Amino acid sequence: TFGSSDALGGAYGIAVSMLMAVTTVLAALVALQWGYSPVTVFAVNGFFLIVDLIFVAANGIKLFEGGWFPLLLATMVAFVMLTWRTGWRLLEHQRSGLRQREDEFIEWVLANPPIRLPGAAAIFTAGTSGIPLGLTHHLRHNRVLHERVLLLSTITTGAPRVAPAERVKLVSVGAGITRVLLYYGFMESPDVIDGLREACRDSALHGIDPEKITYYFRRVMIVASGKLPGMAVWRERLFASMHLNANLPATYFGVPAAQVVEVGVEVEI
């Protein structure tokens, strides 16, 4: 790829010098977020940024001698990350519009009582309001509902860790349905079984064993249509491909496969 040690050195120089500049900018943003004086932040980080930019300019002459490679690689990685972020925003926008309102769902369940299965089920949902698509699809096709249903959401906070006393929040929805919100810090790995174990200590969930209930996950099948603004159709297809190959939520949350049921949901973006 490089052909010579000089070209390899050019690629290394461009990569390191630009990394230093980006790190300085990010450090300034973090310092401002932490409440440091803007004057101090700009003075200190501005000095280091000038030094970093001098190194970038000095290595700029090697752009066509191998320095193009790290720039091309960084551009490709950034493009894929932006595609994932934009696609996820479009997907969540569509899902939020498809979720049924809680009061409408409860009214329908009371007016058309389904067969109630003994035991409990946990329905994973990314939203903190409305009825998840997985539950509405399950009820529409199977016409059954567990006696106790937990709408389970994990929320990542801006703190590195969350105290155990602040981990769980319960909200009663009605008709045997309870919304369970599990809060985790950005440095924590969500342990859903352990979090539910804490939640079940509450009297509202008395008698539920997290190791014996059924966990329902949605299996989203994305259809790229190009109808929504924000991404071209080919980028939507790229996002759909990445989403298809992403790790399964059940694996990420550490839920045993024997307790998992997946419900397919098609969403058009």
C-alpha cells in the first residue's frame, strides 16, 4: 500500500498529528461541560491546539506520499458511524409514531379481554412511553396475554455509575401491566436479570422470578424506502444491513436464550 518507509512515515505523521489536534478540541469541550472557566479553557487548549496544528501543517506535505491513507480510513469510519446514528434516529422516529397510546391499549384490552396466561412476561422496549410494537403484534396474532406484563426499558444516564437505590423505577400502566425502568451509568454494562431481581423486591412485583419469566424481544426488519428526509435510499440500505448484522439485544443484556421469544416487526424508513 505504501511502497516505502517514507510513505509509511507520512501516514503515521498525519494520523498522530491530527489525533493530537482532535484530542485537544475534545478536551476543551469536556472542560467546558465540567464547568471550567471558558477563558482558562480557551487559553490553555488554544495554546496546545496551535502547537498541534503546526505539526499537522508540517506533515501536510506528505499527504500524497502515504498521508492520504489514514484520512481515507477515518472518513470511511466516520461515514459509517454517521449513517448508523442517522438511521437509528429515523428508525426511532418511525417506531414512536407506530406505538399505541397506553390508555388506548388498556381500554382495548378491557373491552376485548384476551386469554390470560399464568405467570409473567417482560417486553423489552426502547421507549419510555406508549405500548411497544412487539406487544401489540404479539397480542394481535396470538390473542393471549400474560397475567403480569413488564414493559422493560434500560436507560443510560450521564453519570458513570448509578447507585443501587436509584436503579429501578416502576410505573403502573393498568390491566396487569407495569413499566420497569432500569437506570445505568455510561460505564456500566446493563445486567437485566440482576436489575429485575432488584425491581421484584418491590411489593408491586411480588412473586415474579426474573429467572423463570419469558422475555420478549422485537426483531426489527427495516425496509429502505427513501420516503423520510435525512438519508438517501442506498444509505438506508447500508443501515438496514448493519442493523441486521448487529448483536442480538438478548445477547447484549445477558438474557438466557431458553427464556427468549422474538417477535418480528417490519418498519419502513
